[in-house]
Amino acid sequence: MTYEYTPRGVCSRKMIIEIDDGIVTDVQIMGGCNGNLQGISSLVKGMPVDEVIKRLEGINCGFKGTSCPDQLAKALKEATE
């Protein structure tokens, strides 16, 4: 399944997530801190969706109250509801 998500409150503009049988198989994040987001995308590939959510949910970037990793967790929650 491919899921597209528009992050809120962060620098990134769009997330495209591929999920197959409860496993994250690919993540593309447009905008934001390119190197960091490439690293996050690479690290979560092959992980179960629930594990990614558990690890990334609640991470903040400065005083924003959210972050790109937190937004990825929100996207995965929405995609699997």
C-alpha cells in the first residue's frame, strides 16, 4: 500500500510511505533537512509499522511540539487505522 501524508508544523512538505504486510518498505520525504530525513527513511525501512511509531512518536523539534519523525509516526498511524 502507498500512503501520502502532508505533515503539519514542520519543514517537510510531503511524505510518501510504502507499507507491505505491516512492514515499512519505503519512505520518501520531500522538504525539510535532507540528510536527516534520508537517514530516518533508511533506518525505518524493513521495520514493523508499530515499532516505527513506538520509536518516533513524541519527538519534538525545538519548540514546535512536533518533528518530522513525529509526523512520520502520525502518518503511519493514519495509514494503518
